[in-house]
Amino acid sequence: MKRKFPPSPPKLPFIGNLHHLGSLPHHSIRALSDKHGTLMLLHLGHSPTLVVSSAEMAREIMNTRDIEFANRHVTWATSVLFYGCKEVIFGPYCESWRELRKFRVTELLNQKKLQSFDFIREEETDDLIAVCVLGEKHQGDIEPGFGEVSKKVLDLCLDFSFRDFFLYVGWMDKLTGLDSKVKLTFEEVDRFLDQAIKEQEHKKDH
């Protein structure tokens, strides 16, 4: 039986519908949705992408078909920078993911645990206020600081990667410099986390 797909704008070979997206993709997608409907299929390179632009359709997906749409799209850079994306935020929906989420809710986010961290939240809030009042950028004893590393990670996760759209020309990411940027940033993240863990272990021992 032939599968029925949602409406889709005319696509070009290889790039699909990427040529329809301008410098403001959200504006382009809105205009395409007005023309092709609130449920629309875009072909972004080799990645078919379902665009939902109505509250009713979104409610249908979230409430009655949530398992079918439970998996999150993970970019190449995100997978590298987040250690394969096996955690709750990016991990694929499966039995191990459900167990991990259950553990987080029952063991890490229960009321007793949250209350035990009250003093940490108060301390961090005081630090944040001090930073805002003094106009200083808090970095702690770790260089580069959390804010700097986080910004690099976020920028790379949003950067265009040939691997994400064109399977056979992923090597182009080396020419654009994305490969080296991701590698260097991953090493920074690793060093930052290692140092943060060591500092916490030192505080614990003293």
C-alpha cells in the first residue's frame, strides 16, 4: 500500500527544500505553512522534517501519538559534545531511557532531595546577585568558565553541518573547520568537567 505523506513544497535534487529557507527560516516556514497547510513535510537534504503549525495538530501529536514522536533529533555536533547523547535530554526513547527518567524523578528530583539542596540554591543566588551588582563575570577557579564553555557548545550545536543534511559529503565539515572546532570544544568540556569534579572531591575531603 502506498504511504500517504503530508503536503510538501516542490523539492530540488540533493538539497530537497533547503532552497526555500531564507535568512530567517522561521519566517520562511510560516509562509510555506500558510500555503501548504498546518501539517507539512519538508525535505532538508536527506532529512525529512515534519512541520506542525497549529495548536490542534500539536495537541494530537503530544497527547495521542507522543510515543511515535518521542525521539529527539540530534545533530552531529550535539552527539559529539554530549558524549553520544545517552542522557535523558537527548537519549532515544526506549526501556533504558524510561528507567533513567524514573531514577531522576524518584532519586534526584523528589521533595526531600530538593530541600537538601536549598543552601546551594541560596548560595548560588547570592553569587548571582553579587555578579549583577558588581558587574563582574563570575568564572570561579575554573578556566575557561562555565558560561564561556556553554556558549561555545550552544553555538556549535546550532552550526550548519553537512553531516546533518547530506550523508555523502560529511567530509565537507573538515573544510569548513567545524570538525576541529567541535574537537577542541569537546576537549575544553572534558577539562572543565574533570576540574569541577576534582574541586568537589577536594571540598568533600576537607
